[in-house]
Amino acid sequence: MARPEHFRKCLTRLLGEGASPESPLASLRRGHAEWPLMGGQVSASGNFQGCGTNADWMSALCPLLWDVPLHHLSIPGSHDTMTYCLDKKSPIAQSQSRLLQLLGKVLPCITRPIVLKWSTTQVLGVTEQLDAGVRYLDLRVAHMPEGSENNLHFVHMVYSTALVEDTLTEISEWLESHPQEVVILACRDFDGLTDNLHEYLVACINNIFGDMLCPRGEVPTLNQLWTRGQQVILSYEEASVVSRHRELWPGIPYWWGDQVKPQELIHYLEHMKRCGRPGGLFVAGINLTENLTYILAHPSESLEKMTLPNLPYLRAWVREQCPGPGVRCTNIIAGDFIGADTFVSDVIRLNDKLLRC
């Protein structure tokens, strides 16, 4: 495709810039008037809507962006992707404190509902998230102590009803229907996995995705992936396993603020930007995190009730970000409660900044 020299120079110049002229914090101090609460929407009633309008957003990008490496694009992600299907009857995960595990066994009718409402970060299913435009999936893999030998689940304090193999198959089937979309799958945690289970999981990954997998190396562009027929970059946070399998990528850095207040979370993210972005793919998490003090002070609340009123503030920060290779640029931005507002579309639209002169 012939490309005007003007656009080429424009793209080259912008890829070297690290941030928009105005500080994100300055925009936040102006207030939220310019970011309407409804219109995408933040649903205080808990009504989440999947949106298919972004189902093929990568192939719809301006062709000038097809040759930009993925770590210089703006990509929406979901934090703790699989928590929409946590099991109400699940035991407390082995990775949690012994006290919490004991309470889960002695007082399950009290403990489990409390843990569940503070562990659920998503409402839409994985296919709905992909249809909405999410392209980074945060997959926390685990093996339940009482579970079947090779049945792997997802985990976030408690275990999921969904099995890992079934979910990966669902993602593969979605990709077959969207041949120019690319997903980044981050397999993490591995609570209770033995060496044999790691090898079993990698075998499942290869059987399900096959030639869709992009072997590790330099971060590819969309054009390169399309040419090869590859649609999956799979990161695996277990270095010894990665070293044995070329189809796996190392763990992707995740900026996790561990903050209850959105102001403190933004302060953390701005600090990380000042320190400089990692060289490859990385995630900035705009997910709030409860602590015991907050839970005790708000016994009737949940993570959803804590998060939804703060989404406009967090979204204002998102809209001020800029993708690209600059030290203060962002890449993947992951959030909770996909479908509650315009977060996914906001992250995708950041790519337009790469085209502005």
C-alpha cells in the first residue's frame, strides 16, 4: 500500500514523543465535567452491557498503525478476567492465609459470600469481553486440592467454575471467527501446579492454539502476525517452563497500585511513568484494591460498589495517556468491570494520537 510521505514523517515523529502536552493530573484537577458519567456508561445499578462494536477493532485501525509493534499500541485489557464465574461453593484458595482458609471451613455461610463479593472483578464472560474489544486477558491458573488430577481452574481467592481447557478453547473459537484480531494471554499465579501440571497445561495450550501461537522474540506488528497467521501471544509467569518452550513469552510486567483511593492509584501510575516504561509489552492497571480496614469499615459494600463510582475519575486519566515508545508512554491498560463504561473504547481511541501531527 502506497503511503504519503507526510503521514510517514508524522508517524515517525509522534512515535518518538512520550506524552501529551498537558499533564494527566492537570486534567483531573479540572474536574469531571468534560467526561460525562453516562454515555458509555458507568452503571451504578450494576447493569453491564457487552458491546460488539469493538469486536474487530484491530483490523479497523488506520493502515499506518499496522506496522507499529504491539508494545507501542494502546491495548485494552481486563484485570482478573475470569472472576465472573467464581464458584460460590469453592473452598478458599491455598494461596490465602491459613486463618481465612480455616474460617472458610468453619463458617462457610459467612466467609464465602464476603470473599466472593470482594473477589469478583468482572461480570461479562470471556467471549463478551473479547466482543467488547478486550485484547489482554489476565488468567490466574490454579489446581484445586480436592479437584480432579488434570482439571485446572482459575482463581482469585476462590476457584472458578470454568475449567482452563474449556476457556482456552472458547478463546480459540472466537479467534477463528475474527481472523485479524490478536490476543495477549497472561497465564499467572499457578496456585497448586506441579511440574507435571505445568507440562500438561503447555500441552493443552499447544493443542488448542497450534499455529495461532506467536513464538517469543521481538514484539511483532499486526502486519507481521497477519502474514504468519498468528493471533496469540501467550505469556507464562514461570521462567523454568518458558525456557523449555519457545512458544511461551516471559511474564508481562503489571503496574499494580494496590490502592483503595483512585487518587493514590493515579499517583502510583504517574510515579511508574516517571521511572520509565519497560522495553516490551507491559500493563498499567487501573484496578482499585480493597484492604481489611476498608472492608471492616464498609461491611455492606463490595468491590463493584467501591469501583463503579470512581470509574469517571480513572477514565479521565486513561484519556490523557499516549501510546508509543517514549519513556512515559502507556501500552496495555487493564481495568475491572468491563462493560460498565466506555473504558475499552477510550483505550482503543488513544491509538489515534499516533496519527496526529
